[in-house]
Amino acid sequence: MPELPEVESVRRSLDPVIRGLDLVRIRICRRDVIRDPRGRRRGSVDRSNMGVGTTLTSVDRRGKQLLLRFENGSATVIRLGMSGRLEVVRGRKPVPPHRHVIWTFGDSGSREVGVWFVDPRRFGGVHLAESPEDLSGRLIADLGPEAPDLRPDEIRDTFRRTRRAVKVVLLDQSAIAGIGNIYADEALHRAMIHPARPASDLDEEDLDRLCRHVRAIMKDAIEAGGSTLRDHRLPDGSPGAYGGQHRVYGRQGAACPSCDAVLKGIRLAARSTTFCPRCQPR
DNA sequence: CTTGCGTCCTGCTCGC
DNA sequence: TGCGAGCAGGACGCAA
């Protein structure tokens, strides 16, 4: 469920807590969530890439992925997938199920801070890389432009050369980084574009409107701390506040907030899709 | 190369 | 009230 706004909210609350602290130890409770930089699960885990014994310099984000950078150059990418989240835990606490990776940070004399990777469905994962260059694979390098800053000139070529449905392209992380099923439906509704229209049929005006609404939705959702849908939680346990603003997502059969028509549900690329047949004509 | 579909995985919702 | 089926979906691998 975490899309870019949720991941950015997690980053903002996590960075000030652990930046500048040393990684004291890492405990891997389930090794099959550990992947290599290309995203493959691998049998053996190389502990030299985990940053243990060095300082965490920053928590960054690219698309929907979190990036822990360490002073020794190693980088850890965390993808939250569907059901993943991070918990910040101070002091000794019992470890509930589904806590797959536990980082323990500290500095000389201060109390330790735990960061727990929780992911019941295990669609997410933790990728260990020796260096940022190691991330040149599709994990980081092949991502498209960031959704919150999206400009028409960044996606014009991609859209022109594909007949795929516009919603499918919005969900393609190599085309645009950060949009998931919720915000794809929301952006298309606000831009009044039918989700199944071939991307190459969009004219310059459509692209401009679409980019404007993608930027606005991403920024609004980040401000609100992400969507409250399902199990999204910030590392301090608080829910985001964006949920009340969904106009179409999950509202199939209800009235369109713009025109009162009945919102229609279809499946597109095996994803549930909700749109307004009146506001978003083909 | 492009496109579409199956797979992974568990928790929640719904219907009987 | 209890139980099982079905659904939810991000990204990869593979087939057409």
C-alpha cells in the first residue's frame, strides 16, 4: 500500500531519529527478505554490506524506495511493498511476528534505537549494496522521474511511443517513479482522463493536466502524512491523514464527488480501477 | 522490443 | 458464531 507519499512520510520521520548514529548491529530474522541490488533473493547474506560499525549519514528516498546511506559507502534499499512498514523502537521490547530485520543504532553513551522492518505479506524486501554504484541496476537507476516534480517533457516520449493504457503507464515505475494504484486513480479522475485510454492518444493538453494533478496530489498527500488506508503507519505508530481525500479509489458504486454520476469499477492490468464514466469519457 | 499475465504472501471481508 | 473462499496489490520473470 505505501506509495511515494507514504514512503516520504516515513523518511521524514525516520531521518532525524537515526541520522548520525552508528549502526551497532543488525539482526536478520528472515533471510528470504534480503535481496541483492538487482532484487534477487540469494542464499547467502554478505554482512560486509550492511554498514555495521559505521555511521548512518542519511535516510533518502527514490520513488517508493527508502535508501539508508552509511559512511563506509554501503547502501541499504528498503522496499515496503504492499504491507511493509518500519517501526522505531526504544528500549527492550518483545518482538512480535513479522519483524524480519532489526537494525540497532546508537552512539557512545546514548540509549539505543531500534528500527524494525515489518512486512507480513513479504512483498517488500531489504537490498544490500556495497556502494551507490552497485545500485545501477533497475532497483534505483532505471526508475523514471519523481512523481512530485513531474513535468510533461519528462514523459512525452514515453507516452507517445506506447499504446498501453494510460493508467498502466502511470503504474510503471520506469516511466514515472512513485505512483501506485490509489494515486493513479485519483490523478486520472482529477485530470478527467479515462484510465484505459492508450497513452499515445493523450495530447499536449492532457499531458500537462495530468502532470499538474500528479504533482498536486503527491504534494498534498505528503503534507498530510500519507494515506490512512489499511495498515499504513508512520514509524512512530501514527496513521497518515490523507484517507478522507480519496475521491474515487475504493468508491466503486458511490457518487462521483464532481458530477454525482455512479463511479464505475473495471480491472486494468489486473488492478482494480475506479473512475467516473461522465467526468472521464473515453 | 513491447505487452500481458502468473506468481509471490498473509490478513481482512464477506457470504453461507 | 464460525469457517472458508476470495480479494487486495508492487514488481519480477517469462511467454507470446
